[in-house]
Amino acid sequence: MIFYSKYKRFRLDNKISLEDIQRRTKIDLVSLKAIELGKFSQISNVYIRLFFKAYLKEIGVDIDEGIEELDSFLNQKKINHNPTVRKKKVKEDDKSLKFVDIINTDNMFNSNTLIGLAIFFILVLLSFALNNLSDVSNVDKENELRLSDSSLDKIYTIRSQEILSKETFSFPITIRFQSNNENYIEYSDSISAKEYFIFDDKSANQSNSFSEIWNGEEKTFLIANAVNFELVFFSEDAFTDLSKSIVNDFPIKIDLIADPLSVSITKYIPKSR
């Protein structure tokens, strides 16, 4: 297991949320997720070690060991130059080279080169394996993204609430939502619920847009991330784009109210400690 995946597994096993780390360190969630995916190129070189060290401290692991693994992964360790190999003198009148002379020439691969190539191929194979994770790993991702009402009440507080009147609509109404970021969306009523997950590493079979039909009953959307998110309501005689009304760096809840016909938008922010 590559080192950053190991630390993510440790965090999940100890039930430490990225939101908690974000609140304590003030590191944005995008950077924290990049750390756990090994996408260090998405973080400025100035901050990679600083952010990773703060992350390791928050999950409670050996910081020195983690930084050493990071440096090794980023090829930041100083490379010790191999001492020059002394060639055996060959007499001018000796036209043939002995075998021991041949293996000491610069034309042959030295042991460090072979070890480096072996490590490179191992990393390539590991990267390929991580990019072809099984369904079990997808379950882990879903558990990480899932946002429940209890965790919403525990971690967040209401920032604002707005009621939008939609009396001009006629049923049925199609609700289309699309997310360009990793996301979790729950569409529910008092009886049942549907869940939609969008991962950063989108597969060919995964869509980042979904549609639901609203026939006038009470419904609720719980959306984990409303940045780069589109929400459109349309019917035969009306079209409304709510995308600008729901923008929020943190979760939002959208309640569809039948009587009077309206939409309630509640935006959340993390609770201050």
C-alpha cells in the first residue's frame, strides 16, 4: 500500500473526518483530499511539506517517518554520486579484455541503476493497481463522502435560510442536478431516500449529473458540496435555474414544499469551537 493510502486508512479506522482536520489546521479540503490521493502536484511546492506535516499531526502518526516517505516519493532526497570506478590497466599489446575488466567499465549498468529501475516499475504497478480499485474500495469512498443528518447537526450550523416561491410551476417538474466536484447528494422524503455519489476519479460508466421527477410531494435534497454545482427546475411551461442561489462551500439542504408551492434553501457553515 502506498504511504498516503496507508494514512487515509488509518484516519478512517480512527473515525477522524477531513472536516475536523480542516477546521483545526485551516487547510482547505481540496488540498487534504489531494494529499490522500497522492496528487501532490495540485498543492504548491511551498506548502506540500507544511500541509502534510500538519495532516500527520492531526491523525496521530509518526511525523518524521511520514515526511521521510513523502521526500522519497517526491524524489527530494539527495542522490549520492557513485564513486568513479577505477579501470584496470590494460597493456597496450593486450588486444583482449578480461571478463573482470568488462564488468568494471562504465558501459555496464551498475547496481544502483538496476535498483532504481526496479523501484520505478514497482511504483508504476502500484499506481495502476490503485487506479483499478475494486467495488469494496468504492464502498469506502461512499462511506467517506456520505453526509447524514446527525453529522450535519454535529459539525455544522445554519448560515442562512431562504424561501423561493415557485407558484408558476405545474407538475410534473423535472429536477436536474450536476456536480463538477467530488460530491454526495441525498434525495429523500419521509419514507425513502436515494443516494448519489460522484468521485474525483470518474470512471467511464459514472455520470456527474442526475434527474428526479417532483410531483408535488414533500421532498428534501441534502448536498455535501455546492461549489461548481448546477440545479435546474423545469416543466412544460417553466424553467428555473437555481445554481446561483445555492452556491456554498459547505453543505446545503433544499426542502421542496408543496403547500404553498415553494423551495427552501438552507446553507450551512462549520461550527466555531
